[in-house]
Amino acid sequence: MTEIQAAVVGGSGYTGGELLRLLLRHPEIELTGIVSRSQAGKAVHRAHPNLRGVTDLKFISPDALSTSDLIFLALPHGTAMSEIDRYLKAADRVIDLSADFRLREPASYPTWYEHEHPRPELLEQFVYGMPELHRAEIKGARWVAVPGCTATAAIIPLKPIIDTFKVKFVVVDAKVGSSAGGTLPGPDSHHPERVGVVRSFKPTGHRHLAEMEQELNPSGEISISFSPHAVELVRGILATCHVFFADSGYSEKEVWQAYLSAYKEEPFVRFVKERTGIYRFPEPKLVAGTNFCDIGFERDEHSGRLVVMCAIDNLMKGAAGQAVQCMNLMFGFDERMGLEAWALHP
């Protein structure tokens, strides 16, 4: 089979670097262009030292981008939507890792991103790239919008619960590493040497709440609250979701049944709920570098709430890994291809 020719636009940032790490090892992909306006002409390993000796490719300028089968857009929010025509002409399939095409309603962009969407007619043509919810649509898609990282860590564990039970309201508390957007702002804020420099997130009004509302609460019947917190962690998200029901008379067995019914065949969803030991519930360090989504839960016998925990690597299942998973579906490859890595321990 002829290799798929793929390009990465925005290759010098965190998600771009993670895409390169995955695509350089993918058996069906030939990288034909790695675009970075600021790094054009420089070796890829200058921005991503982990790739030293792995590739001799260099960054190219946007004007040097040639046509390919697939383009990944790893650009800052607001950039892809204003330049989308050039990329749709340059490739038959496009996977966007920014927020520019995640929301289906044009009116959502002024609310959550403080600007009108310049190409609202394209929004319904982009499939929301979460295979656990939209696998069939992704398989037939030309254009995919990869979900946000904290949105992924909330939507995947909550969807079966909301679909199965009568939920009144949900509170999502996410502990997030610096590579998920918590680095200090500045011209080099996406460079590896800045990893670990953490700033605080605003505790309300985070933009990923719009995705949670779209995927979990289209009728508006449920109250969803979300607060992200930056912690001293480079990779990883641990989302603790507090679910309150209209009727607290549910059992843990019913919760298990809901999850197994939805996800027992999912290649990257794992359930973590042990009676003993120090790893009884999801732990971000144990998914670092992988595309796994670990889910655990416990019923609060005192209040009747359900506490659901989810751990992902924000750069993998929260970004580049999920993008590659979508690519595999779009081209008919094994969904796990190029994503077989396991986390390190200890």
C-alpha cells in the first residue's frame, strides 16, 4: 500500500512535536512537510531535542507547503479558521487540533472565544474527533476537529453516565499539567525549555466547557460546572467529576454496566478500580506518553453522588494521539496503529 503523504502545520509547538514523534514511527505515513513560520530552515530537533538523530527533516515556511493527502493543523486558536481555504486546497483531508472548528454553532464563538467565526458554513462539515462517540462519522470524514484536552477528560467518562441515568448537575474539577496551556505567555511559550513554568487557570468560564455542553448536554437540562487548576506536572490531566442524580438510588453495579455497555470494546479506554494497593484509581503518570484514557469511580454512600475520575496525557489522548487515532479511522488503518506505546513505570 502506498504511504499516505502528510504535513504538519505548526510543527514547532508542543502538539506539533508530539505529532512528529508519532508520525515518524507510523508505518503508513510519509512526512512531506513540517511548517513553522518562526523556525523555517532550522532542523526539527532544534525545537524538539527528543527527535535528535531520529530525523534530518527541517522546518519549512508556510509558502513552501506543497499538496499532500493529509494536513494536520497544530496552530494557535484563531489561526486555522482565518487561513483554512489554503489548507483545504492543499490536502483532501484536514485534521485541526485547535478549537477553530470544534463547536457546531457559529454563535458559540463570540460567547467563548470573543470573536465571530469567519467561515461559519464549514462548522457542520467538521466532525468532532472523539472516536468513542463519533467513530462512524470520523470514518467517512474529510475534515476532523480534535477535541480539547480537558474536554476529552470530562466527556469520555461522563457520557455513559449521563446517557444512562437522570443527572441533575455535574461539577468537573481538572488538575492540569503545564503543557496543556499553563505555561507563562511570551514569544517562546511553546518551547520545551519553558515546560514546567506554570500559571494559574481562571477557575470559571473555561472555553472547553462549551465542548462539554455540546457533547453532554445538548438539551440544556443538566447544569455543568467546570474548573481547571494548573499543578506542578508537565504532562497529564486528572479530571474528578462529581455527578449528582435526580434519584440517588443507583448501584455501583449499574454504573459498571453503563461503562461496559459503552466502552468494553474501546481500544484506549481502561477501567481502574482496585480494592487495595496504591494505584486504586486513575493516575496521570501511568498514562504519560500513551493514548489511554483511564476511568475510575466510586459511589459516595453519604450524599449519593458519584465521583468519576479520568486520567489522560493531554498531549496524547488530549491532542496528538487522538488526532492520529482519527487519522487511522479516516484512512481505514487499524485504529491502534502508531499508538501502541505503553507508559513507563516507575
